Amino acid sequence: MNYIKNPQQIEQNSFVIIGDIIAEQRPDYHFASEMHEAVIKRVIHTTADFDWLDILHFSPQVLTHITEGIQRGCTLYTDTTMAMSGINKTLLKQMGCECRCYISDPRVVESAPQQGITRSMAAVDVALAEPGEKLFVFGNAPTALFRLLERQGTPVAVIGVPVGFVGAAESKAALAESELPCIAALGRKGGSNVAAAIINAILYQLRGRDE
């Protein structure tokens, strides 16, 4: 069987196909910036879903907030180990950043049942209590997003793309309507893979600028 085996070539070909499909089916679609285009296309690449052209909400200047926060060495907090595992740690470290997920942290495991809340909510409480600039990356837990909105912290930005049927759409709509700098998936779609893809797209763009 004749097929492409090189992973870099597979990715390059995928992005060419994505660009061709957008040009053919959505010729009037306008990307706000090179970074905006990179994020949208990488999410489409991750999901094979072109709905992301319309359902990924960007608050004003959010990409600037995120890139500048990463360049200052902010800490990323994810709601799942899956989202954390999907983020390019090598590039993140090169930027002076680190990624944390407290979903299995002993403090969270103990406090969540005591308070009658989800571990995702308790993890947000632990994260907010820590010093330093924070970038929240949520792909799975609407309750984490609701908790962050209740606590009214001041993160660098929030990537809120929880997937699901219970509270997912509502939590993301609330995020999009808030004053927090955010990227939010409108509706039910999302996922940890999408959250990681958004961060990776930004990291790859920053690496390209440095090169």
C-alpha cells in the first residue's frame, strides 16, 4: 500500500487540504490575524470539523493577552491531565512557562467531598490561591469554568472549551459574555484535545517568530 509515513508531511498536507476547503467552501471567510488563522486551522486539524470557523469565540485582544502572558512566563492550569498531556511541554518550557493540573492533588481530593463540589471546582480554588500570572485551559469540566467565573479571579486569559451536554454550552456562553479575556467554544462542542490544540497553535506561532 502506498501512503504517507512521514508525520511532518502528513501534517503539512492536512493544513494544505484545510486551506483549500476553506477557500472553496467559505471564500468570504476572513481571519482576523495570522495567529487567529493558526488557532482555527489547528483546531480543525485536530477535529476534522469545519464548524470551528463559526463557533470559536475570541474576545477582543485575547490573543495578545495570551501571547504576552506566555512570553512573561505565566503558569497554565488545565482541568484534565488529558489537556495537559496534549500541550507541547518542550515549547512551553522554552517560553519559561509550566503547566499544572490539580485534579488528583491530595488537597483537591480531600476538599471536594467536604464542600460537596466537583474536584474540578476544588482544583480551581487551589490554583487561584497560588501566586503568579495564570492562564486557565479548560476542555472538559463546565463546573471548573463556572467556579472561575464565580470567584472572579484575574487570569491572563481563559481558554474555555468544555465539551458535553450538562452545563457545557451554558458555562461557555457565560464566559463569552464575561469581561475575562477568553477563547470560548460556543455550543456543546469542545474537548481537551481542542484546548491543547489552541495552546499549541499559539506556541508554534511564537516559535516561528523567534526563528
